[in-house]
Amino acid sequence: MYPLTHMNRRDFLSTLAGAGLAIAAGQALAATASRSRIQIAGKSFRGIFPIMATPYTAARKIDFEDLAKEVDFLERCGVHGMVWPQWASGCRDISKEDRMKGFETLAAAHKGKKTSLILGVQATDKKGMLEFAEKALAQEPDALIAMPPFEGKTLDEYRDYYLALARLSDRPVFIQTTGGNEALEPSISVEFLLGIIKDNPNLCYLKDEVEPMVPRLKTWVGNRPLVKYVFCGHDGKNFMNELAVGADGTMPSAGYSDVLVELWNAYQAGNKDRAQQAFDALLAALSLGANTPYVMMKRGVFKTKFTPKGDHPLPDDLKQKLDAQLDALKPFFKA
């Protein structure tokens, strides 16, 4: 900047205007960052966070209209959050372009909702994951989640993958311990993961499905407050035992979300008998398989039961059994 004595009036006013714009821009960025930190710091991740199913048309294209409808369905079910796209969403079958469009679709449909929205950013490698993460973060989700790199071969690659994600943003990041990398999964011990998250507070969120789950869960719970939230999965098939040792919630497939909400609410209220009733009803339905496309169609959320591979085939006797189970579950349905 020139000394004031060497500036004419036009230069002086121009300099003031530029300085004012810079200050205003800085204040706006600071305000945005402050809101982001407040949102993240105050967010509670507990309860039922279904992995959203991905609907398809008869032409095997993603039905983005039904994907948006699923947000409303899950909200009516009373869930606490929703996650897309993960293994139960068929994420490996979704193209890059459709992943990006799905992020935008869900962010628009979720706007103003009380639930949490978590977007999945896993990829073959770190570069692809970061590309998905940047797009996801532009939608301002409540958190991100990532399965391990699909083609990672070493623990160093695994560590670098998640540390890169932690550096990208201070939003919460759920580390999912399984999914798509059978070579690495046996090596992913609780101790190894604790080493990753100890200096990265936004990585202190877990979705663990490695068996035996209950002993691992006890270790996670024993490492609070370093471990902020730990979720389980497997469609909630062991959820009563997981709750008993301190799980913060579960991330099941979407078809029976309200049954799990009923279980959660009853358990939190101390009504273990009602929670057990919901759990028994859930297990009876899951004994026939998840069959999510069919269940979502029967419940009026999706137009079809198509998948990327075509119509989801179900034998007539299985359909009859599923229909009977859906009728039996109606006392637990909210949507």
C-alpha cells in the first residue's frame, strides 16, 4: 500500500473499498466456519441410522425421485439419521456421475430435516475417495463415512487414506471397518484403529462389523471419551447384545427401520420387554433374508424391486412368507 500522502483521492477510495471487501469476506468465512464448528460440536450421533437402499427403474437406472422419497419415508419411521451410499446401497454398482447426483438429490431432500445425513465417500483408492469427499462436503452433510480403500494392500495405505480424509475437513468421519477389502480386514484391530484416531478427533466415530463384535465393542466403550460414537451393523441381528455393552446405535438396511426405532425407543425408556418383542419380530423377518428392494416396494417407497442386474427375483413361496412377515410387523410400522 502507498503512503497516504502519495495517494490521490481515487486511489484512496479504491483502497478503502478493497479493504472493506476483504474484511467482509473474512468475516463471512469466519462466520461460516464458526457455524460449522458449532454444528459439529453439538451433534449427537446415537440411534438408528439406516443405510439407504438405492432404487432403480425397469431400465436399470437409478430412480432419483424414489431416492428422495426414501428420505421422507425414513423420517416418518422416526430414524435418527440416514446414510448413503454404503454396501447395502450397492455402492460398487453406482457410477461416479450417479454418486455425485445422489449426493445432491439427498442434500436437497434432506434440507430442513431433524435427522442427520451421512454421505459415503469410499472408493478404490485415496484419490478417488477425496474426489467423492469434496463433492459430498459441498452438500454440507452432518458427517461422512468411508469403508476401507477397495484396492488397498497395506495398513500404511489404510492409515493414509483415512488421515487424508481427516485433513480435508473437520466434519465427523465414520470409519467403517469392513466392506470390499477382504485382504486388509483381518489386520484391522481395535488397537490399530485407536492409533489412527487418537490425534484426529474428527475420526473418532466408528461403524464396526468385525466379529466377534461384542468383545470389540467392549474395548471401544472402554476407550471413551477418545471414541466418541460406535455403531454396529449386520441389520441389527445382534442389536440387543450390542446395546447391553454400550453401542451408540446401529446402521441396518432400510426396509425395517421403524421396527428398529421401536426397539431403540423402548430400550432407552427402560421397557426391555417391548424392545425384545420388536427384536424378535425383526429376526423373524430377517430370517427370510434382507430382500430390501421387495420390502421397499411393498411398503410403497419404491416403484419397482429392480436392481442394477434387473428385476430382483423372488420365488412365489418366499413372497408369500415375506408378505406374511410384513403383515406381522405392521404394529411396529410408522410409515
